[in-house]
Amino acid sequence: MLWKKLLRDMLSNKGSYLSCIVLIVLGLVFYMGLTIAVENMFRGKEILYEEQNFAHGFARVESMLERDVADLADEIQGIERIDGRLVQEVRLHDEDSDESIYLNLISQNLADPGRLNSYRVTQGEGLVEGSANALLDTYFTEARQIEQGDTLEVIHKGQLEEITVNGVAMSPEIIYLCPESQIYPNPEQYGAALLPLKAMWNMFPDMQSKVNDLVFSLSPGADYHQVEEKLEQELEPYGLKEIYHRDDHLSHFMVSEQIEMMEIMGTFFPVVILSVAGAIILVLLIRTVEQQRTQIGILKAMGYSNREVLLHYLSYSLVLAAAGGILGSVLGMMAAEPLSDILMEEFFALPQEYVGISPAYFIVGLGLCLAVMGTAGYLGSRKVLKLFPAEAMQPPAPPSMKENILERIKFFTSMLTVQGKMAVRNLGRSRGRSAFMVFGIAASCTMVISTFSLAYESVPTFLFHQHDEVEIYDAKINLVEPLPREPSVREVATHPEVSRVEPVAEVPVGISYRWHEEEVELLGLPRKGRMYNILDTDLNRVLPPDNGLVLSERLAENLNVAPGDTVEVESPFFHEEVHLEVLKVLPQYSGMNAYMEISALEEIAGQGSFATSLLVEGDDIGSKKTLAVLNDNYGKSENVAGIDGWLTMREELLEVWSTMGIIVRTFPVVGLLLSFAIIYITSFIILSERSRELASMRVLGMTSREVLSVITFEQWFLAFFGLLAGIPLVRLLLIAFAREAATDMYTLPVEISSHIMLTGVLFTALAIWVAQRFALYKVRKLDLVEVLKSRE
Amino acid sequence: MPKELVKAKNIKKRYQMGEVKVYALRGVDFSLYNKELVVVLGHSGSGKSTLVNIVGGMDKPSEGELYFSDQSLHEAGEAELTSYRRSEVGFIFQFYNLMPNLTAYENINLSVQISNDPLDVDELLEQVGLNDRGDHFPSQLSGGEQQRVAIARALAKNPRLLLCDEPTGALDLPTGKQVLKLLRDFCINYNKTVVIITHNTNISYMADRVVYLKDGLVEWIKENEAPLIPEEVSW
């Protein structure tokens, strides 16, 4: 019978319970959807890595004979296998395009079937010896609408070569591809191609029988750092450029970061949402137990034990948990596949080996719900244990009749109507209820502002800041190797379409401080330059220093340095290690760099004046005209690795945003739903426990609006404090989230503009107003006789 | 010689009601016997409800001794008192206190579910004259009908002791008499001990014994040599 009582109690207050279920469902959808998508990505990654022997380490050299590579495995303990490859970035010759299109050619030694970093054909056929045939990466092929059998012309050092496309392949090192110094894929302009090693030797005769890239796997139990140290010594004579672990390989890093980010989101959002649901259930049950004191007394009088009565009230939360948990788990499992599809079709070329619907997820999701809501339910209903039957059947002791602090402000209370005075008196008498209302509004406001801020400020800023504020030029000429600075600038500046040229020196360095070390790119910038801007948090330009370094925040955090500290800087470009003072630490949302004045950098390097790229501003700013001119003049130059157009890169970013935005723009919807659910429930808890009081006022002759004004006055008064409390809470929440989500590749800015704040406040106020319309409807519908007849 | 069912010795009870201390019982001595109808009489605040709550295991005395058969209730723990209420006591209240979200039938069944030796619900409904109202909710029943459901619910557990706190307090005279008749009939036909708490002296005339409480003490106890039948009672 108590089950029937439970279900009918819930039906009579279905609005509040439904809102709780909505919150639980939301929390579970996030949890299940993201957890399964993570599992799908992880599974795809692991399968590909295992299948194609993904290497543990990578090294780049100037060149060495391919036959010398195998000896290294015998000479260096810890290396299980080492393969040499030829890796070369070339430009695609496309007369219809003004933009530079890059293809990273990676060799495959077909004579060695057990080679590292092999490939899985997804379309077409595999590679064959004897000709320049290639397998392309998935996204490049789709973006450029290339088909099997097509011929591509590539340019290298001024020479044109032809490649035949055999098909499309996946490989562990090309799961995520993006141009150097960028973090977003640009498949229309950057891709990878796998070619037979011998074919590549034919294409690049100066590298015949040689390799410039090595990949190696470690023996079980081997220590990578020891291996790296020995390998460094062995490879120095071959012009070693860099050695790095798999963890620093861009593709692996991005996949791992994506998985980690989704794991964080799959924990963070559900924890927040389920906590809010749990808090609401806690309060709902506290109120229910209070309202049903007499019924509890009767049950105990009849002989129901404490355990049976407690279980009955606990069941309220367990029913909600079960309903929300089941529905949320099912919806979450359904959402996982489309989410996985978006990730793997748009960003990560992974095999779609989905885990499928598993009872284990369902059990975990449901178990999580039952645990959280069960705990909240127990805490909310444990008061039944303390109620003796006789005591339960008496009304509770009346609250203190002393004036509260607001009532003592006579000037204030003299301005109030009777309803206003009632409201003020109630605020003091029901402190718990008032605190609950303030918490509800603060939580609601926090949800709305934080989700709007993420969707419309933080994420877009992070995405576009680098291109809209930092790097502002029409074109960037990337040089194959450092060239003398002044002659290069003069050469490009001669064109009438070019109005300004600025050099940039990009030097790979290792920066260390005590036991912390990071490998980054140090950028040398001209003091009076305006096309690459170092900006502070207020977007004020900071001049590149000539007597120290400016570090990005993430870099400074990793090194554990602050302005005033001195760091050691070393580089293959420097003759010796140098000590430089950290002068400033500034935000950088994309990547992790150090900066100094270009002449000062040249002095340290001791290589004379040089530039690795040139930033160009045209006379027709914002158009592609300058890019076209530069491509015509330098597109086939053997000194030019490529020419990037700012406008094209921005268009690519907008495309990325259009996909990412689908997911990100759900955040405010979630925030609004949460906000409304919280306020609706808090309003109805308050309304239901005061129905007798409100009915009495109606009997006296007050209209529904006059009666409701007692509650609305209280709510708006409390809303003021709730909204004030919500504002610092938002900042704390966003800072915590940004800190968790930050990586070496990107950092999420914490931005809460005044108009987002205002939007959040207005939406919360709207939610309060809408909830009050529902409350007005309920007041109008009060059965006065029924309410006044009952003793509860 | 009637068998003693309940024995109360020097029962005292103190309450803290907000900021006020209340001495509800100041040392009550009395007994209840098998198969008798007892009226506990007294004005409002005399301690009669408190006494019945203690006898019914709903509350514990601050001092004194209480026995049901040979079972000590004043030293009983929560579990023992629950078991006592479950199997030995049925309660009827002035304002019925039915579960608003359960039908008449379901309210009675609530008792049946926890009883080891329950009475039949349909029979009880018939005996209280509500066999065609079993599927009605309390809000669909009159005051008298609700009280009859409450009586059926209390009896469904087949308790030895029935405690009724102002059972006619919210009812008109004819309905009240109906309820009193039911209580009398159950006392006689089912051999129950029925205790009625009331401030209404006229009801005491139908009792086998009357216990008069004043200011938390038993002022007097008397036997009615010729108790009236409920139909003859009037107020």
C-alpha cells in the first residue's frame, strides 16, 4: 500500500518530481554519451596502434644511410626495433588555387612487412613498388574531392613531380593532422600521403638510399629517457634535429587530449548536474517529511517500524533515480554514437570500432544515480527516525516570534503593504527555506551565465583570438630554412601590392628551470612590428624585450616560473646555453611559446641576422590579392616552403567552429533547463507547504494576485541576494573548469563580459517570473474548502 | 475475575513545547482489564491524550512503570514498542488521520499488511457499513464515513487493545452515536478492551468504568453498574 501512496504523492506534485527527473536525465546523458564516446575513441586508437605498430619514439636528422639505421637497434639497449624513413613536406601544384596546399610525404618500406607506423587501407588499394603511388589521409581526400586513380603534382625545390593516388589509408601518426604552429586541421590545405620508400628516393635523388626520419619501439621495461640519451649521442653526427617520445607526437597528443577532455567533461558536468538534482531531492524530502508528520505518526502508531517508514520516504528518491537513470542511460547510449561519428568523421581518422550498447554502462549509470539520489534521499528523510509517534502527530513547535533584522528597520517596513510585511516576517522565521531559495537562484544564475560564457565568449575567443588579435597579416611566407633577414624583407617589399613586410625568427629551444623543462618555439619579433602582437589580458600590446623573455602563462606554469626568475635556454641554433630573465608572463590561448626581440635573439644565436618566415601586409588589406601576387612570384621558389593566406585560415576556423559550435551551443540550453528546473522546484516546495496559509488569505477576500504577492515579494527579495551570490560563483566555476581543461596546446580563457552577465541575470529573472505564473495558476486553483478542512 | 491487561504505576510525563515546559501527567495509577469499555474523562489539558499515547506505546513516560500483560513497556526500546503497537494496539483519532492518497480499502489494507493475524478487509468494510465505498478516497467520504474507515483500519490488525482519542469529537450526534455503537459492538463481539478518551461526560455513561483525570492526576475511578447503550447516549 505504501507504494501506492508514494506514486500518488508523486503524481500530485508531478511538476517538481518531473523537473528532478529532467535534471537526472541530463546528467546521465552527459555521462553516458561522453563516456561511451571516449571508449569508442580509445578503442579505435588502441586497435589502430596495435595493428599498425605505432612507434614509441621519433627522431629527425639531416640525413643518414638507411642501412645504418638497423645497427642502432643492436647498439642501443632498450630499442626493440628502429626504422628509417623519408619524410618530406611538399606543396601541391594547383593552378586554380592561390593558397599553398601542403602534403607531408611519409615513406613506407614495403620490403619490411613488420615495419613500424604502417597503414590500414580504407578505400582503394595498397601501395605497390615501382612507381610513385600514394595513399592519402581521409580528410584531405574528402576535402579536395580526390579519387582513386587521380594524379597529383607536387613541387619540391622548384621541381614538379607526379604522384598517382591509389586510395585512402589510416595510420597511427596521421589520425589528427594539422600544419605546424597550428592546432586545427585544415584538410583543404594540409594532408599526408604515404609512398613507397623507393618511390620517394626516386622523387628526391639527393636523398637516394638515405633517410631523415626514424621511428623506434622500446623493449619491454626499457626506460625511454635512457634510450633517448644514447640515441642522441649516436645521431649527433647525422645532424640530429630532435628526438621525442610518442607523448609529444602531435597526432597522439591531440587524440589523447581529446579523450582526456571528454573524460573531464564526462565527469564535470554530470557531477554538477547530479549534485544539483541531489540537493533538490534532499530539500524536497525534508519538506515532504515535515509536511507528512502526522502521516508518519499514524504509520508508526499502526506499528510500522522506523526502517519501514524510512524506506518508504527513501523510495521517493530511488524512484526518481531509477526513472531518470534508466531514461538518461538509454538516451546517453543513443547519443554516444552520433557524437562518436562527429568526432571520427570530422576530426580524428580512427577506425569506427564502437563498443556498442553494453549492459555494463547501463548498470554503472543507474548505479551512479541510485547512489547519489539514495544518499540525498537518506539525508532528507532520516528525520523520520527521530520522530516519536505521539510527537509526530503534534504540530511542530512554533518558530521564534522575535522580530528579525528586517522587521526592526521601521522605515523599511512602514513602506510595505500587509503582504509585504508578511513576506518580511516569513523570511526571518523560515531561514532554512530562505537559504534554500537563495541557493537555488544562485545555482540557477551560475548555470546560465557559465554556459553562456563558455558558448559565446570563452570558446570563440580561444578559437579566434590568435587570428583576430595576435597574427594580423594578409600572407605569411614560410621559408624552407633561415634566410638573411634584411635582403628577404627588401625582396618581398619591392612588389607594389605589398605595403609592409615583417620578419619573424622561429627557433626551437629547450627552456629549463630547476628540474622543469619544456621544448617550445622561441619567436623573435621586430620591436616595432604590428603583424604579430604579444598581448596582455586587456589586449594591450607588449613590446618584445631585448633583455629577457616573455612567456605564455601555460609555459610559465609548466616551468613553475614567475617574472624575475632566470631560466636556461638551449637550442641547436645556439652555440651555448644562455640564461635569460623572465620579464613577463602573458595569456596565450593557442600553443605555448616564448618571445623576445628579433635582434636580441640573433645575437644569442650568433648566426647573423635571419628570418624563418615573413609576414606580409598588402595595400588591399583583407583581400586575397596580395596572396595571389606572392604565390605567382614565390610559389615555386626553392627557398619557400609555403605561403599561407590569413583569410583562408580564418575561413577554415569558421568551418571548425561551425562543427564544434553544434556541441558547444548545447551548453546554454542545458544551463537554461537547469536554471528553470531549479527555480520551478524551489517555488513549488515553498508553495505547497504554505497552501493552508494562502487559502486562508483567499477566504479573507484577497485576490489570487494579492495572495501570490506575499510569495513573489519574498522571491524577488531573495533573488537579489541569490543573483549577487551567483556572480562570484560563476567565476570560480569557470576558473575551475578552465584549469581542468587546459593543455599545452590550448588554454580556455575565462571571460565573463558584462552583457553575458546581464543575459544570465535576465534569464534567471525570467525563469523566476515564469515559475511565478505557474504558482499563480496553482493559487487560483486552490480548493479552499479542502485545504482548510485538512489538518496538514 | 477479569484479567488485568494494562497496569500503570505512578506515570509522569514532562514535555518541552518550544520555550515552554509542560507537566502533562503527575503520577497516574490505573489499570485496564480484558473485555471492558473504559472512558477516560477530563477537561482539555487534563492529560488524558498523553496517558493514552503512553499506554498505546506512542510515547514513553518520563517516570513510572507501565505493563501490558507481563511485558514491561516503560523500559522497552524502540523496536519493542513498535512490535507492541503492531500486534496489540489499534488507534482511532478525532480527525480520522486516514492516508489521503489511499482509498478506504487500501487504508484498511495498510494495517492488514503488517499484521500476523488480521481480520478480513471486506468483512470489516461490511461491518462498518461501507462495503460499497471501499474504492473511495477520504476526500470523497463524509466525516462519519472516514471515522468508520479509521475504526476498520484499527480493528484490521485484530489488536487486544483499542484506543480512541475523541472519536466523536468531529462528528454530529447521529453519526457520533453510530461510531460509539460500533465501538461497543466490537468490545462485546470481539472481546476487545476499548478505551475512549473524551471530555464529554454523557459518553461516560456507556462505559463499564470511568477514569476521571484532572491536572495530570487520576481524580477518581468508578464503575457504571448499568452502562447505557450508545443509542441512549445523548449530548
